[in-house]
Amino acid sequence: MRKPYWTRRTHLFRADEYICSACGRVSAKPWKTCPECGSIMKKVKVEASWVDEMEAVSAIVDDDW
Ligand SMILES: [Zn+2]
């Protein structure tokens, strides 16, 4: 059985969100227990898809030295 955890979703222009892995509740803070289903949270996973996109752009290197 998998332990419940928060998935942290970061945004460029608004506050971070935390999503319960057990019930899918979106919360503004990583509570110790989920206010929806009561799961005891062990950890927070970070999900930052927009960071990958930014790094892909800055990885373009001018190699014409
Ligand atoms: Zn929950």
C-alpha cells in the first residue's frame, strides 16, 4: 500500500497548490493530515513542469567559437 503524500504544484503567477495523493483534494498548505480524507502525510513531492520548459529554452548554446 502506498503512503499518502502531497504533490506540490508551483505556478509562476499564483500561489503554490498541494494535492492529496489519496483523495485528490487541492489545498493551499501541506497540512500534516489531509482535511478531506484524514490521511497522515509523510512527504511533499514537487511537481514543477514549467521549470523544465524554462531550462529547455536556456540550454540553447552558441557553439561557434
Ligand atoms: Zn486526502
